[in-house]
Amino acid sequence: MRPFFACAGALVALAAGPAARADLVIFDDGRVVKAASYRVLEVEVEISLPGGGSYWVDLNRVERIVEDEVEVAPDAVEALPVSPGLAYDLSYKEGRKPLFGTPYDRLIEAEAKRHDVDAALVSAVIRAESNYQPRAVSRKGARGLMQLMPATARRLGVRRPFDPVANVRGGVKYLKELVARFDKRPELVLAAYNAGERAVESYGGVPPYRETVGYVRKILSWWTPAIAPPAAAAAAESAAGASDR
């Protein structure tokens, strides 16, 4: 393990540096560091600071890395095809099958049923994360079908991230946690999977990061969340009333 080092001047520059392009390194203790760049090498990540200098940390301490903290216009977030006023049903339903017809559909179905999560949602997240490549490793260090960072995998009890069963089981368990935490709002669940729970809570909605907004939009272009039955009935009744006027 390389020793941790960072001079005081570099840390001051990090705190007071210009608001330029930056990647966000989110640690498992909640700290967020803006990095000019980063480099993952096996079980470590080198964080280069905007003011100069760099340091290495154990990748197991990193919850996630959000690439390119470029903010988008507010209307890009508002244009996401979901309604905060609707109640969505993200639970497992027999008729909501995995979307893409892959060899992993039976596994997705089983784990979605185990954790009571929409199987179609799970399949869409896997496609966005790894395109169904079980040995995928991102430049951020995320691994496997559902691209679990080492810190997240450890918290979820996933010891073999390249094993499809272990990886999908952990990823679906994480989705279940997010569904509960964000009151079944699909855009917030997806944003949290990408950018982290703290970012969603800090912004009070989908963080206006270009990567995150694009991620949510991409998944919602493949997957349409089911409207909860009472909300669906109310929406149908409202539409019928409007057509009578």
C-alpha cells in the first residue's frame, strides 16, 4: 500500500480552487473530494488535486466516483420523463420481466423476487452499468454486472464481485435500500445508484451533474416504471373526466 501523503498547500488549494471541471470522489465516511483527475491501480486510487499534488488512498474507502462535475441547466432535470406527483410501484410483479432477453434473465428474476424489486428495473440498470459483462471493471474501479464499488460490495456482503449471482444479489439488495430510502421515486433511486444517496439528499432531487442526468434519462428510455394501482386509477379517472368536458 502506498503511503497517504498530501501537503497542506495542496489541501488549501483543493478547498479554495476555481470552480473548474472536476470529478467527485465520494468516500465511505461521507466526505466528498473534488479531483482534477484520478487513476485506479488495482486496489488503490490516485487522486490528483486541482491545486496541484496528488495522493493515493485505498479503493475500499471510496464509495463511488462521479465523473465530470459539470452541471446541466435546471430544465434538463425537470424534463426527465417521470412525475414527482405520481406514486410508482417498483416492487416485483410476475408480469414485469427482464427487458433484453439475456442469459442472466433467470438470475435477475430470482433476485428481483427475493428482494421485491421490479425485475425490469434491475435489467435496465445492468445494461447501463456493464452491458451484461460479468467481468467488467470500470476506470473508477467498479466491478461486475451491476458495477459495485469495493466499499459498496463490502457493505453488502459481496465477497466475489465477478460472480454473477453474488454481484446481482448485492446490486438488487442495494436497489431495494434505495427504493425504501427515496420513497419509490424512480428518478431518485437511479440518481442515487449513480451519484450516491448523499448527493441526492444534498440537492433535494436528481443532482444536476451531466453524467447523472444522462444516466437517469438513458435508463428511463428503456424502462417505464409502473404506476401504483391507486394512482393509476386516479389518473385514469382524471383523464376520463377531462374527455367529458
